[in-house]
Amino acid sequence: MNANLVTPVIDNFSDAKVNGLINDSGDWDHEVLQDLFLPADIDRILATPISPHIKDTWYWKGDSRGIYSVRHGYHMLTNSYLTVDPHLQFTEWQRLWVLPILPKVKNFLWRCMRNVLPVREILKTKHVWASGGCPFCTYDRETMEHHFCLCPMVNQVWNGSIILNNESLALMLNRVLCGPSLGEAACMWAIWNARNNLIWKEVTFSSIGLKQQVASYCELWNLNYSKVANTTNVVQITSVWVPPQVNVDAAIFSDGVGYGAIIRDHTGRFVSSQCPD
């Protein structure tokens, strides 16, 4: 149901408040409603419960307790955006967040899927002046699909394969995230860095150099973020140093005291001993 009222706003009442529609008994004022609203809106207003004895407060729509949480807000924004823009059909959010990659690369992929990566065509939709097209070739438009997959220059980084397969970038990542996806994330990250270095620092690149960067990223991420690397680190940490063994004893005599101590290493072999003369 549409949450907005269909009755046109009257200029003289644009700043009016809801309490002006409530009578002294704390109920909706039917006469005022009939004077100001269309019949369809009157029925919806009368169906809204009110209580003058309860203080007004903010209530978060969609939560049974009316309490806002970042998680709930994020899901609402994601679902509403996917509904509004059918071209953005990325759904593998959980797989994205557990990828063994740098957090900033996850954020980069998130911006791709949220359609907010600052390529030229997206900047134009935000009323940001950005002249030119693809910085790598002569194509007159820089979209994410062209920049990461269709450009002849970056296509060499993908070894000439048709990575999109007539899909959107979101659908492509949906597909690759269901399998080994570290290489695809590394390719996109290397291409994006090459693009920024070319635009802002005028640093050129070669496809061979980008492939080397991709291999370096994959090796680095596997070493530092994969479960295998984490398990290895845990094993190394748990192999702790075992202290030597020390056995002591003492006794009291009528003319004094006596004691003795024997030290063994971690394997139980004798190291040293001590007793009074």
C-alpha cells in the first residue's frame, strides 16, 4: 500500500500539524477530516489508532519493537535499491563479506554492486561534470561494465575471455562468487588502481604488469587472509616453550634444617642439583 496520502496539499495548511485533526476527546475529528481530505484518505486516517495519553515517539517501520538498528536499515536500503533498479541484481552479499581479501577491496566491490563507484557515467548521474570516456581506449562512455570487462585493453588481463557473457557486472559477480573468486576480485582491484594511476598520476600500465599485480594480490591475500594461513599461525603459536622441571624437598632437624633441589630439562634429563654442605 502507498503510505502517502492522495489528497492535494493546501498551501494555507502546509505547516499544519496532526493534532489539529484531533478533537478535545482525543479522537479523530470527522468534520475536519471531511472538509480537508478525500474519502480514500479519510478511511485510512480513521484506521490509524491514536492515544492522547501516550507521548509521541519515533517508531522504526518494519521492526516489531519499533527500534532502529544499522543491520535492519542496511537490509531495507539494499532490498529497496534492488527492487527499484532491476539492473542491479547482486545477491551474494554474505559470500562477498567472507572473501579472504583486504577490507578496502571488499568496500570497493560493495561500491561496484551499489552502483556508486565514481566512473564517469555514474558521476554524470550525480550531476558531477566529467568529460571524456574510457581512459584506456577510444570508447566515448566509461561504464563499470566497459571499464572492467569490455574494454579491449583490460580484456587482456582476463586472458581474452568473455567475462560478462551478456550479463551485468552484478550478475557476473553473482556467478563468480559461487566458485573460486579470488582471481576475479584481484583483477578488478588491479584494473581500478591502474585507472586511477593513469588519470591522477599519468602512470601508464601494461597487461603483463597488471597480470603480475593480480598474481601478487592473490598470493598476498592467500598468505594473510585464507583459513589455511590462519590455521598455520595458530599451530605455530600453540607450540609454546615447555619449562624445565624443578623438584625440591626440605626437612627440619634438631640442630638445623636441610633442603635439596634437582633441575631437569623439558625431556626429563638431569641438568643440575643443589643441597647444603
